[in-house]
Amino acid sequence: MNTLTRSASDRVIAGVCGGLAQYFRMDPLLVRILFLIFGIMTGMGVVAYLLLWVLVPAEHATFATRDEMVRQNVNEMRERAQHLGREAGDAVDNTWSTSREIGNRFLYVGAALVVIGLIVLLRNLGLLVWLNRLWPLALIALGVLILVNRAKGQA
């Protein structure tokens, strides 16, 4: 019988989509797209992914108890988040140190898109109900920050 596990070979973050694709005999890209759609529209794709990451064992992993498996998965999640945080920090440090290059203008656009996407996600999850009135101020503040940084670089 086919059991649900997180894929070790077909993984982007934790192997959840790859494992689901193997279990349901589907294309992993389709599963990833479905998670993305549910994540953007309702935020439930993110919640479901995180829950599956915690509750579904990794492929070829053995655990004495279910509690041990959950504990190991949570530790894996923490380590992955720390690793991604370090990579993001290094990327930002490297980009800011060479911010006078023309190609780095896209950093500002990318950062703005990430912030806007995070705000929309939190709002869809119901965590930022008050955001309906404050998001224009946040966009204005981000724009002013970008203009001030550019002005300092040209002076």
C-alpha cells in the first residue's frame, strides 16, 4: 500500500508537494500550483503546507513514536527557516553593498512586491483587518525611503 511521506528527491522546501504528488500519482507541478493558488486566495495553502510538513513523515525516516516524528519535523522546519533567513540576509547584504549598479533597481521593486504580497496574505488570513486604511501609508513610506536612498546615492 502506498503511504504518504514527504519526498526526499522531489522537494523545493520540505517535500510536501512532491510527496503528495507521489501519493496521488500526479504531476508535482500541479500540486505546487494548487498550493500556490490556495495560498494566494485564502492563505489556507500556506497553513495546509505547514501542517503537512509537521504531521507527515519524511521519506525513509523512522521514528519510535508519533511525538518524536513531529518533534523532528518541527526541528527541521526551524533549521530550514534559519537557513533561508541567513541566505536572504546574505543576498540583501550583497545587493546593498553594490546598490549603485543599474541592475539593482530591481531590488527595490522585488522588495516592494514581497512586502505587498505579505500584507495581502496577512490580510486574507484575517490578521490585519485594520490594514484597509493603513496600507497606502505603508506604500508611501516605502516610496519615500526608496527616493531618499536614491538621492543619497547620487549626492
